[in-house]
Amino acid sequence: MDSRHDILTGTETGPTRPQRSLADTLAPLDRLAQNSPSLLNKPLASFTVGGQSYSLPRYLFIGPKGGDDPIRLGLFAGIHGDEPAGVYALIELLHCLAAHPELAVGYCLFVYPVCNPTGFEDSTRLSRRGIDLNREFWTQSQEPEVQHLQSELIVHSLHGLVALHTDNTSHGLYGFVRGATLTRYLLEPALAAAEELLPRNENARIDGFPARNGIIRQNYDGVLSAPPKVRPRPFEIVLETPETAPRYLQQKALVAALLTIIGEYRKLMAYSPNL
């Protein structure tokens, strides 16, 4: 996620990075939303960058009723524009759930597949304004992407947040988590599921933090997270894949991890509604 430490500008050196089309990337999801009773396409308010209009893509997946109030889970990817595996993993996940809605019984999923549209188009970590958006949360940031996402995090009172990232210095999977119970019952099973496809990073120190079994309990300041004063705190997980792995394997590993989190958290909520 954050191994390209403290990049101060958006200026790139070396070969020109490829341009991506945000519309073409999301077209399969938009078509799916037109025909699926469970998937809604609800982009956030537009903003302007360099004279061009953008909005943050947002999709809502409403699973079959589970008996109680739905579990509200936020899934985020593409806040670093040069980490596309998470973007495509969320697209694949939504296609999977549309075909098998029973996997999301009791859930309302708020899915933000591209949190940095200009960086995604430019294949750059930073936004087109040269900002690392994943250092701006809850810092009184003026970046519109951050402001829109913060509003979402306040309004929807999510039970959990999962952010998808890629690390260009790691040889294996790992994750960040807050809460010892959730480490055992959510992140560990998620990494085990992903480990069927990619190796886990077992180093004692990863991305500058102490780690154990690929699990880190600290994080950088300003990362995408729940509002600081919200109580009860939602669970927060960051999943990291190694950039050196083939993207399709990163994508499959992330989908496996997300499906595991969805299934395991539903069990936890059944046993402990106030977790």
C-alpha cells in the first residue's frame, strides 16, 4: 500500500505510463446494474479536475434479507491509481454476488471500486493534483475525493471497512487490522483463503511495521478509515497483494479474501450483535 514512501509530487520520470479508461473499466458493472435486481449504480457528486468532470463510482449490492437489519460493509479500492488489482477484484466480486446472491445474505455492501479516478486513468499512485489521497483522511483535507468518501463514512455508519491495495516491495500477501478479536476471526481466515492462490509474507517487519503471520496492527496516519470519534468502532481491514504476482492471481486472491470476510463476519454478528 504505502511502500513508495512520501512521494511529494505527481511528476513521473521514465517511460510514459499507460492511460486507462474509467468508463470502459466500469462498463461491465454498469451493464450488470441495469439488469440485476440486487445491484444499484449510485455515483457520488461530481467534481472538476483540470476542467474535466469526475465522480467517484459507487455501487450498492443489497443481498437477500437475513432477518435483522442489514450488515453495512464498505469496500474500497483504487485510492492509489497504480494499484488496479483491487479495482478489478471488486468488479469480479460484484459479478460473483449477482450470480450467487445467497453469498451476501443479510448484507448491504457499499462498493467504491475507484477512489482515485484521475490516478487510475493516469496509472499513478497520486491524484492528478499530485496528492496521496491515502494520507488525507480526517486531516481537514480539501481534496474532493476525500471529502466525498468521508461523508459516506459518516452517513452510512458502516459495520466494517475493507480497503484493497498492492505493495511493490512485498513478496507475499499481508494485511492491516484493528482489533485482536477481528485479527483472529476475520483477517486470519481471509489471508488463509487468499493464500490458496498467493504466498503470505511472513516477515517480522513489513512496510516499516512489526508484523506477525502477515498481520500488522498499526497503520499510517491519514489512511482511509472510520471517523475518529465514531462509536462503536467498525472493523477496519486493509488487504495487500504483491505487485510482482500476476494481476489475475492478485484479483482472485482478493475476491477469495473478501468472500471469506463476508461469510465470517455474518457468523460473528449472529453470535455477538454488539461486536
